[in-house]
Amino acid sequence: MTKRLRVVLLVLVATAMLAAAAVGVAPAAGGRPAYPVPYNFGAGLLAAATQPGSSPPGSNDWDCTPTEAHPSPVVLVHGTFANMTVSWQALAPLLANHGYCVFALDYGGEAGRQTQATGDIPTSAGQLAAFVDEVLGATGAPKVDIVGHSQGGMMPRWYIKFLGGDATVRALVGLSPSNHGTTLFGLATLADALPGGAAAFAGFCPACSQQLAGSEFLATLHAGGDTVPGPVYTVIQTRYDEVVTPYHSSFLTGPEVTNITLQDRCALDLGDHLAVIYDRVALHHVLNALDPARATRPPCTVVLPGVGG
């Protein structure tokens, strides 16, 4: 069975599971509505197909007021070839149910296109900086937390290091981030797995070459160290990542860094690069990273590659 066929079959299974399985609903906080939380990548594909360009549930409420318990709004940053709709159908409502003000953006691509995050990464970091300024202006908060997937977990580090984000970001949480780059094979695998990704990869994708291990972009990003003073950093990675390779290249070195390998905590978690954003084990680690004073033990449950769970 070819890898592409395997991905297609997994997508079909995921979509079928959406119709058949119940979704998790976390308790809502502060009187806010409780949103369903589908731990299934099929939810993202379905939303992107039926509501392209839409904000994930629970996100982009520009009247949201941060609470004393969660004073920092959370900004969600998707990965290469993806978009906010396909990426955050689970994490956005999960965070909203826990009382966070949640915001998500598309970046690095033409407005209205399904395939995003292919453009020059420093330019994308500038788009993130402008979006964070909007969030801070709307909420009155002094800082944000950022949770990103793949490129979205690495790109904010450019914002933090070079564009003033060290003063506006309290915490950066990366889900399988491409921190130290990957191989051409890894990027091709990602392109083949996401709708429209192969066409974008075959065309002009500056972000792809910039994420190749050893690129000039990555050398500049890491000059002087992986981190800068101010933010706290958490990396949540799966041993089965087939896009960011080797998987441990996601990890950061420096003060205020926590690196988590999911399978060290739960051997039942078979989630890969795409599944990690619909992985209830990984997303529980996100909650703990954002609020360590209230951290609880993550569940250990079966998570399927390409699907989540």
C-alpha cells in the first residue's frame, strides 16, 4: 500500500469515526458555552471542506475578556500547507471550555486559499506580530501565550527573537515544531498528506526550503542559542513524527525549556505529525504547559496515526 493511499484510507476512517463516535466535551468555565471537542483529524478536514476559512469553534471572539485565572489570551498558529480551520477544531474549543480567550489566524499564503504557511517565514512572523498586537489591543492583556504546530511552533521564535515578541509572549508551546528543520523527504510527506499541499510544494514554497535542516534561515534563528530570556518554552513531540525528522530535532536547548516525548508518558499514543493536533494526550500536555499550577496527569489512551484520538 502506498503512503498516499494509506493517508486517504486514514482520512476516510477518521471521517466515518466522526459520525459514529462521541466527542469529548470539557467543562466550560466562567459561564461560557461548552463546545464539543472532536479528537479526530477528520473534524478538521470536514470543517475545511464545508466551512473554508472559518474560525475554529471558540476562537476569535474579539469581545472576550481574559479572566484572572487565565490572563493571557492564547494564539493558535498552524503549520505548513495547513490553515486555522483544518488545524484547530479540537484545541480551540478545548481551550475555550477551560476559560481561555482563544485566537487563531491564517498566515503565509494568499487570502482565501486553503493552503497557507508557504511564504517567507520572517514575513509570516511579521504577520503574527501584527495579529498579536490586535489581540492585545482588543483584550487589554499585556502578553499572549502561543501554541503552534509544525512551522507554527517554530516560526513564533523568529517573532520572539527579532520582532519584539520577547516582551509580548509569556509562553510558547510547540506541537511537533520544526525547530531545527527537517529533511526534504519529511516536507514531501507533509505535502502529500494535506489537500493542496502537493501542488504548493511543487510550486513556490519559500517556507519549505527555509525549514530544511542546515538552511541559512535556521542558522540565523539559532545563532546565539535556541531561546531568549522572557518566554517559557514547551515542546510536545511524538516519536512517530514522519515529517520533522529526526523527531528529536524538535527539541530546544536552554533555560525555561521543557521537552516532552509523548511515548515516554504513554506507550499507547501512536500519533504522528498530523495526529498530534487531535491527540487528547498531547492536548492535555498543552493545558498543563499553559497552566502548570493546575496541571493534572494526562490520560493514556490509544491515539491513531493520521487520525488522533
